[in-house]
Amino acid sequence: MRDKSFYALSYDKGLKTFIDTKNKNCNHVVGKVHSIFKKVINFVDDDNQIYSILQSSFDNGPYAVRIDNENIDDFFSLQIDINDLVFLENKVLRIENKLSINFDNVQLWSPMKLKIDIDKSNLELFKRNIEVYNHYLFHQGNYGGVKHCYIKTYMESPVSYKPTLIERELYKRVSNFITSIDSEYLNFKESIFSIIGLGNGLTPSGDDFLVGFMTALNVVEIEKTQALFRKIKYILRQNKLPTTDISISMINSCIEGNKREHLTDFIRKLFSEDKEGLLDSINNVFSIGSSSGVDLSVGVIIGLMYSLDILENGGI
């Protein structure tokens, strides 16, 4: 079977480093397929780093390349199998004889450094924009993850929705995580690991929430938030994470300070007067996975509320 050929549109510094380091003039094995989905192919190298091949509709992200897939909508049609070998030669990445990606003329995605300096005007903007977010979450956000927890804890809207067992457990454990932030080390560590791996899918809801929370901590220029980020980072680095390979890769990338394009834009818009841009950014984040985008965004919001001392007052 003749392979399907694509051009790489954009990639991040992580995948660029991989291509630059592994590229040779002769065809050689650089990894194997880890998992395949309709719009995403993941492969892993000898160091167990997972890289993602994304269709062009996706946003940029860590260790990922977006390709021009206009001639194909479903990667399953390529008949790629788990453990298929990945080759690289002269900046052409190939999966067996089934797919090839040419990295000539690829654009490097270099996200702008995102750091939020909090002042009174920023705080007021954030508070107003939270109301916009809450309304959109309530009416448009998917259930299944931590939406139930957020609404029950921080919103006064009456809800007739009956949460699933996982949603009730997420509510209990996320609430315990938040109240344990300033507790002694072992209690806090236990609260973190109680949410890791909790939920459905390749990136369980507890993991998505934690990544969103840590992402928020890492962009606010306040010492207490930076100290908490370092504390969580230390705990995660010292222990085996009881979750999926894809989720471990996501968490490790967050620890390194990497962020998805949609998540970066969402945080920036939360401190902007651009309401239309905020709505677009919320919609983009919510489009990630089934409930992953909602879970990530809730983590961001709660992380920012902690950073701004809003949590101490019971939310906005």
C-alpha cells in the first residue's frame, strides 16, 4: 500500500528538538505508535516521551505537530496499528508504509510568555469575566467531570442534574484537595493523589483539573502561587503517577511549564475587556475532548481564584 503523504503545518519546540536530534540521511527507527484515534496519532520514542500527530483543526500544544489533513478526515482509514514502527529520514517522518509527514517549511509555534501581574484593575476584570465564564459553563459545558463540583461549590444556580458516582467522588476529592492546600505535607500529598487517575478517558477528569490548576499557578506573579506550584511539582516528581500514559505525558509537560494554545488564550482573555474574544476562547477550550476542556478550565479558574485570595472568601 502506498503511504499517504502530508506536510507539517506547525510544531512546538519539543517536537522540533526531536526532529532535529534524530534526523539523519538514512532511514532509521525513531519510535513506535503508542495509540491512534480518529484525529490523533500518538507515538513514543526510546525515552518514553509521547509525541502527537494532530489534524489541522487542533490547536498547537506540547510535543505535537499539526498536519495538512484536508484529504483525509479519519486516521483509522490508514490502517495504522499500535506498535507500528516510526522512521525518520531527511526530515520526513514515516509510519511503516502507511503515512509520511514532510517537515520542510513547517512553522515553529512559539507561544508568547504568559505571566499575569495582578493589580486592582486586573482583579475587577477577572471578576466580571468569571460571571461570563460561569454562565457559559452552566449552559454549554459538558458534564461528566468536575463541572458538577464547580457549580455546587462556587455557583448559586439551582441544578436538577443528578451527578454520576464519579462526579460525586470528584466533588468530594477536589473539595478536599482545595481545603488541604495549606495543610501539612502528607495530607496535601494524599489529596493530590486522590484525584490523579480519577475519571474516564485517556486524560481522566482529576488529571485535567490538576493540570489546569497548576497552569494557573504558574502564570501568576505572586510568590505564594509559585511556591505552591513548586510544592505540587516536587510531589509529582517524587512519585509514580497512577494514571494513563497520555495523562502522565500531559502532567509532565505541565510541570515543565508547557501549555496548550487554547488554554493560554483562555487565561489571557480572562484578564481582557474583549468579551467576544473571551467567549471564543471558552468555546475553544470546551471543544477539547468530551469533558477535558471543561475540567481544564475549571482547574484554571480555581487556580486563579486561589492566587487572588478569592477562594478564602468563598468564591465570587
